Amino acid sequence: MAGLRGSYVCSCAFERNIFLKKLKLHVVFKDEEQFKRDYKEEFSRRGISENQYAEIISGVYEEIDRRKASGPDSVKRKKIISESYKHLHPHLLRLKDEYLADDFLQMITLSKDRFATKEALLSKLVKEKAPLTYSFKVFTDSFCDQFLEEMENFIQSGLPIGKPNTMNNYGILLLEIGFKEYFFDPLVFNFLSPIAKILYPDWVGDGLDSHRPFIVGYQLGKDVDLSYHYDDAEITLNVSLGKEFNGGELYISGMKDELDWSSHCYKYEHRKTRGLLHRGQQMHGAMEIEDGERYNLVIWMRSSSVRNKCCPMCDRKPNLVEVEGEGAGFTVNNVDICCTL
């Protein structure tokens, strides 16, 4: 038994992996004394002035406050959106086989056939150069077009939009606009989980049982790239939805705890309808977009049976905090919660 489903995060969410965008640096912040001690040499090397340091500290506190408020804020946005937003393509709210590419449908069938071999499943995938990364066509062209039209319609509605994560400023949290129960739940639990369990048994454990899907957008004058990082996920699927663009290739290497990951980095070129499947703890980023607009669907997929033993963000047994909203995929079973936000 994985435990009781609830809304929990590890307490490290409020002190670790805080991204300083101007410095392209992830930091840990427990208090100002620790922060000055740990990053004194780094800031000195970069010639950070007293005024710049004060600005950095202010930004860190602002990000921590944002994280603490993200759950309640998301709940408020979902309520406003459910009451006010009129979907352009309401039929997309329910996942249908006709939205999925033929190879993906065949992969789904193979993953549920107890007589099918792993080799048969792998024959439907493209093995990319980075370790244990695979690509395949996920959706049809027409679905991608309509899905992007829906996203643009939502943006133009003027309704509140949540920030996808600590690094991306432009995007949409899809669980806030009605795509959970009948779209992403079946996509992740019924289709992607059986496939991932064959490809990544050590990282999927008893199965993928929660997810965080979002859209990210890149264009000149907005977000143009993405610094090296790893995801708060056991498995990540990154699907290109379009539009026309040049540059913006994804680069990916090995796992975060591998000493030589920085010297073995591989490029992956986004192609509309195709998705890249990889372990969430693999280091990756995005090169600068040169022109046009690029939109991707990213799904962080989580396994409570894995992360309950070790938080992927701090590599320790999770110290759970109960929060309002979606949480981060942890479950509890007769254990103490350290506090409630």
C-alpha cells in the first residue's frame, strides 16, 4: 500500500532548488547566515555588489513566499476559471484515441499484453543518444493545433494564469483549466504508467499515481531558454506542440548524481507531435530560441511508492508538510506530518 492520498510536499520545497534567474544558479536558503556562508565565494567570483546581494536576498524571499502561497492561489484560480472560462474546444477535455498517434496506441496495447516483450515495445520507440531516453509520436497534428488554439483562447480570456514552475515564467497549469479527470488522469495512469513501468521499473515502482502537466512557451522578449536542471518527477514526458521556430533544442545528459554528466550532454531537436520520455532526475535544459514561437506540453509524472522513500529534490526521506492544492505526489500511511501550511 502506498498510503493515503493527500496534498503534501517535502519541507525542502521551501528552502532548496531556488533559482536565481539572472545568475542562472540554483541555491539552498535556510537562513541568511547559511546563505552568506555557502555562496560567499561564488558571489565574490561573480563580482556581486552589496546592492546586488540585497536584491538577490529579496528575490529569494519572494520565491519562498510564492511557493508557500502556490497551493491556495491555485485553488482560487481553479474556482475562478471553472466559473468563468468558456472552452474553445470543449471536446478536448475528454481524452480520445483519435487524438493519439498510431505508434503510441500500439505501444499502449503492447504494454498491457502480458505476452508482449520489452523488445517489442522498444521497436515502437526511437532510442535517443542520452541514456534511457526515448522519443515517439504522441499526438496527431490536428490535436496539437486544436490544443494550442485552446491554450491561446485561455490566455486571451484575461483570467488568472499560474506560473508553471520556478524557472518558466510563461505557460499554463493544465490542471487549473479542467484537463485533469478525463484527460491527464487516463493519459498518465492508464496509458503512460504501464509503458514507463516496463522501461523504468526502478523509477516507477508500483506505478505512476500523480502528475503535474503544464504548457511552456518560448519566444524572443519572453522566456528564450532554460538553464540546466532536473525535474520534481520520477518520469517526464516533453511533447512539442509547435509552432514555427528555430533553435530551442533540448540538451540532456545523465542523472544528477552522476559525476560526469556535464561532459556527456546530447541534443534533442523538438518536432511537432513527438515527445521525449526520460527520467525526471536526468539533467537537462533548453538552448536559446532564435526566432518564432515554441510551445511544449510537459508532464511531470510521479510515483508515491518511490518518492515516499526518498524525496527527489533533497535526496532524503521526505519531511512532509500538508498543503492546500495538488501537493507533490507524496502519500502518507499513519505517519506524522511535520506541519501544515
